[in-house]
Amino acid sequence: MNHNYPDLRDCRAFMSVYRHQSFRRAAEEIGLSPSALSRQIVALEETVGARLFNRDTRNVFPTDQGDAFATLAERMLNVAGLEMSDFQAYLSARHGRLVIAGLPSVTAGLLPRLLTHFKTAHPNVDVRVLDALSDSVLHAVENGEADIGFTAATVSPRSRLSFLRLLEDRFIAIGTPDSALAEDRPYSWEEVVEMPFIAMAAGTSVRELVDWACQRIGHPLEPKYEVSHLATAGALVSEGLGITALPHLTLPVLGNWGLIQRPILDFGTERRIGLIWRAGQVLSPSANAFLNIVRSNLSEGPALSP
């Protein structure tokens, strides 16, 4: 059995001869000499095992087998053209898929504005967002489950990740209008931690920074409540059960509870927000287009300010 198949170059040559019924005119169209084109058609006939053209010194016309092969060749060229168009659309990020991992506070507070810009420029790219804690974001990007990720975690120089710093997310104190934060002024960190405090659970990036700030002033944190989700913290604060301290980007996650915000004078650090992707790996066109959107907004400054 002959397992050789005609390629697209053979199909284009055949269809040119088929349309023009002339080796000379077909050769001019595809940029070959008539003799080279004739040899290519002979090789094609050997490949398919059938004579495709009858020819004499002046005329070229298809055989019945040639008519049948024309249907196949045209279909192959059409399918190849459509697939190549899809591939070109993928390369230009007109189509494709983008998976973004990120901390919930970042995906809620920062990502929507960036996606608005991205979807305007690339409306047909499907986007999936993975909300996760810091370690899970790092894991998802390192293992290829996500193309890129937003994180507040410190990335080791020895890791397989590239890190683009986006902004510093400052901590603020949050309470109800009749809470211990009722006075409209900045508060010291020592004042804040002495109030009934609602803390995020251990293992979260927020809790790590809060614990560090407490260690810095030598004041241990003794929370009244510990929660794992930002929305829960917002609900407890709104009920007057205490106050909390959170990064500014977390505010959209808390909900519309009518809460107040107060500056913290000496928290001592800010949460560094950045974008990560696998170092040394070629980003997909969609991911690269999104990265360009982020960089463009970053250069403008205010668009990414918390």
C-alpha cells in the first residue's frame, strides 16, 4: 500500500494547472518554470497512483481521476487555509484562552480594571480566573495550570518564576462609624492592635504581615476572632464585633457594609503586589498580550494605584 500523500504544495500546483489547463500560465502563477511544474505534476501522479491530466504538445485537460482529485485538493487547501487563519488569530491573540491565578483580594480589587482593557483589545479570548491563596497561586503558575498569577508572596531568585512588581498595597484600619475607630484621624499600630481585633487566619499573606508588624513593636496579636475569608471579616466588623486591618485592595471583597477606613501611621511595611509567570518559558500569545496590558497600565501609574 502506498502511504505517501500529496502535500499542500502539490495541491496548489495541481489546482493551478487544473484551472488554467496550461503549464505555462500555471507556472507563471506559482513562480516555477513550466518544466519544473511538469515534473512536480508527474511526481504527484506517481504519489496518488493515477494519471491526473491528459496532455499533448498544446493541450492539458484533466482526466476523470483529475476531476475527482480536484475536489480533494480544493478541500485540503480550504481546510488548511481555515486552520492557518485560526493559528494566525491565535498568534495575534484574537482567539485563545488565558488562565489567571490570583489572590482573591487582588483579583477583586485590581484584575477587573485590567480585564476591561484586555477584553476591549482581545474580545474573543476566553479568560479563566483561579482565586487562590499565595502558595496555591505559585503552585498553579509553576505547574502550568495558570499562564500568569497575581501574588503578594516573595518570589525566591532561585525559583522558576519571573516577577513583575506592580504596586505597594498599604494597610488601613477598618471599622464601623461607632467603633473604636470613630475618631477621624490616623491611628498608631499599637492603638489598633489593642482594640478588639478580627484577624485573618494563619497562613494567609495578610496575617503574615500583620504578625510581622506586631513583632516589630513587641506587641503580640491577641485577636478576638480569626477568619479565613475576607468577606467573613467584613461581616463581623459590620456587626460591631471588632475592627480589623487589611490591605487597601481587599476593600471590594469586604462588601458594601458602610465601613470606615483610617490610616495607620506606623504599620511598618506594605504588601508588595506583583505578576508572576514561568521563567524561561514562552508565554502564549494571549498571556503575552495581557502582560503588555498590565505593563501599559503600570507605566500610566494611576490605573494601578490602590
